[in-house]
Amino acid sequence: MDHHLIQLFFLVFTGSAVVASLALFGRQPLLVAYILLGALMGPHALGWVTDVELIGEMASIGIIFLLFLLGLDMQPQALLRVLRQVTHITLISSLLFAAVGYGIGHLFGFSAIESVIIGASMMFSSTIIGIKLLPTTVLHHRHSGELMVGMLLMQDFLAIFVLLMLISASSGGNSFLNFGFSLVALPILITGSVVMVRFILQPLFARFDRIGEYVFLLAIGWCLGVSELAEFAGLSREIGAFIAGISIATSPIAPYIALNLKPLRDFFLILFFFSLGGGFNLSLIPQIALPAVVLAVIMLTLKPVVYHWLLRHQSESHNLAWDIGLRLGQNSEFSLLIAYVAFNTSLIGNDASHLIQAAAIITFLISSYIVVFNLANPIAVSDKLRRD
């Protein structure tokens, strides 16, 4: 094995173990510790870890496994029912957040197209933080967990649409054809996955369910295989992983797979949060500090209020509406991807790109504090709030 990769893993995981211990003694959220460690060790600070891009690529596997496990926890009938409930909430809230983001970008002197992209990056909430801080019991058995997953899934589809629009704006109209192809490919991928599970995977699981290693291997192969098919079809690996999970959600083996994949998911998610901090250019902070703080504070305040109002108008309870609103009160990892794509296609400048990144990181940090210290979650510093 490459000694550079071994050293990279040593710095990331030994460093994470140290800061996680300090964070727990100091009663701080672990996610915050990983992000700050990445910023400290990354190329823009101490420079101990310079290959942040490699870490980011590996970290994307954690997001894929996260969506796969989400699919395992969702029954198809329940998912369809929830999507009908949350579609209008997702659309209304996303348009409102985009309008506010556009206004703030325009206020601070960014160009019209930069302001539009800043607004688009504000539309979504973080799947990783939202689900990572949601107790497993709520995810499996509670109406609030179903609503959150449904809203995040709808936002994922919207984010894919935005990314395709950005690519088409820089490369011409061919991407509109690709988008049409993706819309056709989605039901085909879902149908094909269900057929494959029924006639191939389930008989294999039933015959060899006593061999844990084989079940583990088959589950990973299925997850990554459908993810790659979805990427080829113009959707995304994350959507493919979710489809892979939900296609076997009704199988008796699904809880066993979910239990065994969680440590692997957490391994890669640590890399994700580390790469998030390590990839940020600290030298640009003076130029973007004021607009980033304003944008982040407004989103942290506005999102919980808007989600609460919309959910209350759908006759959800007061406590449930605030719980979901606070859990979804941050920007999304899709914001970082939108900033990356828009910058690489020359639609926005470096300042606008780092403004989006900085606002996302600020909301990740503060939202994590809000949830960890006030709502039930698996990594709460209080025994009263800790729920696995």
C-alpha cells in the first residue's frame, strides 16, 4: 500500500480520535470537531494533509452508504405516501430560500448570475447532518422520520435538476436532452431494481443468509452497482443508492444489512466532514466574512420558521413542526457541489464560490450545536437527549 495513503489515514483518524475525545470531555458535537480538524490540518492552515481532494472522493462513499441505509429503512408504500405530503412543502420552501439568497447576493454586489446561483445553493438542507443526528428509532418508526426523509429526497431531485441546468448553461442545450433521458431512466431503474431483487437477490439471500460475509458483500455490491447505473443514467450515485436500498427494504434481511453497514458508513462520513473543513481556503475569509455570516444567520433563522409554518398548515403538531424545522435548518452538501460546478464552468467567481461554501459550513456548525444541545440525537452530550 502507498505509504502516503497510510500516513493520510493516520492523520485523519488518529487526529479525529484525539479531537473527538476532547470534544466529548468538553461536551461539544463530534461533527464540529471533525470539520475544525480538517481546517486545521488542511492545505490552507498547517498543511499536514494536502490531498484533500482524494479524501473528498473517498468520503463520497459515505454519502452513498448513508442513502442506501435510508432506503433500507423506508417501506415503498410509506415513501409514496410521504412524498405526496411533502412535495408542496419542499417546492414552496425551496423557492422562498432561493429568493432570499438571491436578494442577499445582489445586496453585497454579486452579479445577477452569481446571485441566482447563490440563491439556488440555499434551497436545500443537509441529508448527512439531518439523518446523522436523527435517532434510529425515529427514523424507523416515527412519522417525523418519514417526513424528513421525504423532504430530503425531494430536495435531492431538485438539486440534480439545478446541477443539470448549471451544466447546460455553460455547455449549450445538450444537457436538456440528458435531463429528459434521466427522467425516462428513473422509472426504468426503479423497475429493474425491483425485478432484480425479487428474482435474483432475494433467492440468494434466502439460500446463503447464514454466511454473514456473503450477505455483507452482496449488499455492498448491490448498493454500488445500482449507484453506478444511476450515475450513468444522469441521475446521481446518491439517488441510485437510495433506490438500491428501498428495493430490498421489504426483505427480512434488510435490518441485518443496515446494522452491519453502519460502521462502514461512519468510517467514510468522518472523511467527509474532515474534507469539508480541509477544502476551505482560509485566506479568503476577510473578503467574504460579512456576507457569509449574514447569509448563514438568515438561513439558520428562516429555515426552521418556514418549515414550521408550512408543516403546521398541513396539520402537523407544533412540537413535530419545530423538531423537523430545526433539524433541517442548515444548508446542504449539495450547496458545496453547486459552488464547485458553477466555479469550474466559469459561471461564478472565486469569492462567490467561497461565500456559498462558508455559509454552508457555518450553518453546518451552528445547526449541529442547536440539534445536539436541544433535540434527541445519537451523539447528544446530555444523557437525557441521547437516543441511538
